[in-house]
Amino acid sequence: MKLFAERGYDGTSVADIQVSAGLTGGSGALYKHFASKAAVLEAGVDTYLETLNQNSRSTVDDLPADPREALHVIASSVIDSMTADETMLRVLLRDLDQHPELAERLWKGVMADVYTELAHWIRRQVTEGTISVSDPDAVAAVLMSALTQWPILQALLKKTPGDLTRSAFVAAWTDTASRVLDLPL
């Protein structure tokens, strides 16, 4: 995955992968473990998705009752999950257009689930009378888009608007989300 992140999928040869894995370049030894270079990428994506899904499930199960604290936990968890493997995030963002089936699995396996969980949490808070928004699904989409932008820019450019640290971004996102959801500050 490191080679894919540095050189791109097309710029990484099977021989490069073999050498990086401690095998002899050009020996074909990689094929004893993977059917193709695409299978190596798929295995990396699968591992990344499994980790993200485990983190997401444990976060949702352990959200604090206080909505503002829950928002802080959600923001921290999403950013931590996305940045836990910046190398893989760069690969996903740069090369998945060449692998639409993997891009779709990423969407269904993580982003749609995380968005769905946030939308469900917001709807539950509306039902309980804790927050008031007219369209919980749209609000969840806007909040999730804003939340995922920081780790994406950090992974791709090593910069974010305002050069905010992770903690400053999480605090600002939590404040903004609290205002959008009409929570007491």
C-alpha cells in the first residue's frame, strides 16, 4: 500500500511489490500469495474497511448520552479512523477511480454506513426532543461532508484550511454541529 500511495497503482510494478515485501523482484513469488497486483490492492482495501467498520461499530455502541459529548466522540472517531492509515487513504483517494468495484465497496462499507449511523443518531435525538432540525438526513450529509474533508486534505496535501490541528478542527466541528442541531452551548 505504501508503494501504491507513493507511486500510484499504475506506477507500481509487481516486481516493486515483491522487492518491498522482501521477495526477489521478477521471481513471480508474489503470485503464490495473490492472484494479481489488483488482488494486492483489494486485500489492502479489505483490511482498511474491516478496521474502519470495527471502529465505527464500537463508537456507535459507546456514545455518551450528552449530545454535545456524543458529537465530539463522533468527530474524533471519524477523523482518527480515516487518518489511522493515511497511506491507504491516499491510495483510495488517488487510484480507486480505476477500480470502480472497490470504490463502491468503500462507499457502501464505510462512508454510507457512517453517514447512516449519524443520520440515525440525529433522527433519534429529534424524536427524543433533544435537538430540532427539519431534515435530519440532509443535516447528517452536510456534517459528515465537513467532517471528512479535514482528514482528506491532510492525507492528500498535508494542509488544511487555516492549518488547524486535529483538536482545533474537532472542537470547531463540534461547536458548529451543536449550533446546527440547536444544542445548548
